[in-house]
Amino acid sequence: MRVTSIRIASLPVALLSCSLVIGGGAVRPVTAGEPVILQPGADGVQRATLTLDSYSYSPDHLIVQAGKPVELTLTSVTTITPHNFIIKELAVEQDVGAGKTVTVRFTPMQSGTFPFYCDKKLLFLPSHREKGMEGRLEVR
């Protein structure tokens, strides 16, 4: 058997920070701030996967339809730092342990743009949200 290795250090930084969104049979890269429109599946549920990294969500802008269930798979790629996912206006709050994957499900009923964020913090240091761990959910 032959083993081939790849030197990650030689890849462009932009490629390393890129996430893939899978939905509706398409796989495409997502850059920070680029909105991701969730389409309901055959069961009517709008699904997406968010990567939680050191003080960021990817993707960080989701667009969903009001009145239809949303299911988000939250995957933390940090090895030590726990995070959470909060949408205060929609009463959504989910802890995500370091290196863990959890699912949160909710149904937004009203239109609007709602911030989601991580409010974790260590002692007197700034919160993860204050360090930039924030995104937005746009409900149409």
C-alpha cells in the first residue's frame, strides 16, 4: 500500500479557513459574511451545519423561512474552549463542548434579523461575543 502525504503548511490561508455547506445536493465553499440560504428538505426542515472555531461561526449569516423548522448542527473544532449558541430573541440557547457536535432545533415565527452569539468568557477577559463570535439569522 502506498501512502501519499499533503503539506498543509503550503496551502493558502484562505483555503484553510473555508467551510463547506452541503444542502440540496450541492457542495460549495462559504466565505465569512456570505449569506447561506437554507431550503426546506423533503420533510420541511431547513438544515445547516455551523462550525464553531476560536471566536467565530462559519457560516455566520443564515437566511431561513418563517414558520418552518430549522435544524442546526453545531460542530466545535476547538480542543479546549467550550462555546454556546444563543439567539436571545427566539429563546434558543445550546452549549457546545470543545470538540463536540450537537443539534439545535427551533421554528422562527416572526420575520427579522436576529443576532446569534457565544457569551462564554473566562473570569475578567472579554466574552467570546466581544471577541467577534457572532453571526446573524435572517428570517423571511
